[in-house]
Amino acid sequence: MRRVGARKEAEIVYNASAEKLREGALFNDEMQKIMPQPAGFITKGAYHFKTHEEANSHWDKSLAKLVSNYGKKRFTPGNF
Amino acid sequence: MEKSVSRPATFEDLKKVIRSLNEQNADYLLIGGYALYAHGLYRTTTDIDILTVPTKGAAQKIINALLVLPDKAAGGIEPSWFEEKDTIRLADEIVVDIMFNAASETYDTLKKYAEIVEIDGIPIKTLNLAGLLLTKKTFRDKDKTDRSILEQALKLLQKE
């Protein structure tokens, strides 16, 4: 493997670190800002799931709906 | 963004939620994407995941704490849901997933791995790497990826 650049990968640590949590959370904030579309997709409310699978399925379906809506807006005829 | 859907959580949201949980003396452990950050594993996340105990006492504290969020959606959580040990998803301005087990691990089984980090004067209860790895032993693709990285890191750390 040829290494290009000198950027150091983040080191993984055994004990939780406040600095790493801050750094990761700020990284996440920046990533959300550069998303091409708003990344919120769960309809507001309080939900109760019998299983984790059900909760995961709700998450995936909500995400699929966002992607589909985004696609519809983007590919409306004349919107190129 | 549509007002009817939650937006991604931010660092400020995390601090607000945790501060409120602490003020209510709620039993919780921060798991999921934000907990991974505390160990140097950075990937995007949009929600806050907490693990708590399945009792009505815990329910009231958690509900009160989450009423700090602007839409007050926590008012729609039934305390009895906690005793059923099911997963609760609160989609307020941001999403908070409230869990009672993660990969069959509970608050009680994970307590021994608990650690507290302090950010801006806010103590945050989370897990060490070994504890966090236990919560990732699920079938989800996202967890498989996290688990693979955590397992490799743990092996390297144990060699040191």
C-alpha cells in the first residue's frame, strides 16, 4: 500500500475521552451542514416498538421516504 | 426542512439532553454514534441513543428530562412502555432513541463498563471500549462495521 499525504488517522482509545467526544460531535455537525439535502426524516412523535428490528425498519422506511421525496423534487421534468 | 420531521442532532443538542438527564438524576448510559466519538471512531450520526432501566421510576425521570426539547413530544411517552422493555423513539426537534437493551446487554450488565467524561461542566455517562463493543453485537450492517473496527482496536490496545 502506498501512503499519500501525512494526515494521521484518529487514534481509537479504550477509555472514553471528553476531547474525542467533542471533536467527533463537531465533525458530525460540520458533516450535517454539507449534506446536499436536509438529513432529518423521522416524522415527529413518540414511538413504541416491540423489537429493535421494528425500530430499525421504521428508521429505514423513513429514510427511504426522504430519498424518494428528494428524487422526485430533483427529477421533476424541466428541473435539470 | 419540513417542520413535521426531526432534524439531525447537534453537539449543542447532546449537551442539552444530557444536562437535563443529569438534572433529573436519571439512570442512563450514552451509547451509539456519540459514544463512538468518545473513543475516536468518527462517523456521522443523526440521533442520540441512550440505554436506561425498564422501570416506571426511570420513565418519569427520562420523560421529564426529555421535555426540555422544544416540541414536548416526550409528553406522548407512556411510562408503562418502559416496563414492557421495548424500544422507544422520541422524534422531537431531534430524535432520541431510548433503549433497555442493546445486543441483549442491559443497563445493569453494562454498569461495570461505565465511564464519565465531562464536557463544558456536564458529566456524560458512557461506556469504555469493551462495554461499547458489547452493544454492537447485533445484525445491523452499521453495527457490523463499528464492531469490526472496535474489535481490531481493542486487540491492538491489549497488545500495548
